Amino acid sequence: MLGWALTFLIIAIIAGIFGFGGIAAASVGIAKLLFFVFLVLFILAAFFHVIRGKTPPPPA
């Protein structure tokens, strides 16, 4: 998902350079949305990892 956010950010930068304001604004909006979704999922995953703690090693 972070890759998609970076992709849309690059599209926004390229569109901004060439003067396509509407496309650049839409790409920036999508990139921001994906970044924040990724950030929330990362924080939730880190929180649940801390709560669960270390798992025991598998039996040999």
C-alpha cells in the first residue's frame, strides 16, 4: 500500500510539472489517503504485536 501511495505521489509531481492541476490534485489526494491508511494499519499492527508479546518457539 505504501508503494501505491508513492506511485500516486510521483504521478502528482509529474502532472504538476506539466501543468495538469486537476490530475495533480487528485493524485495528491489519493496519495495522502493511502499514506494515512497505511500509517493506521502500521500502528495497529505494532500495537497488537506489543500486546501479544513473543510467541513460543515451535516444537522440534
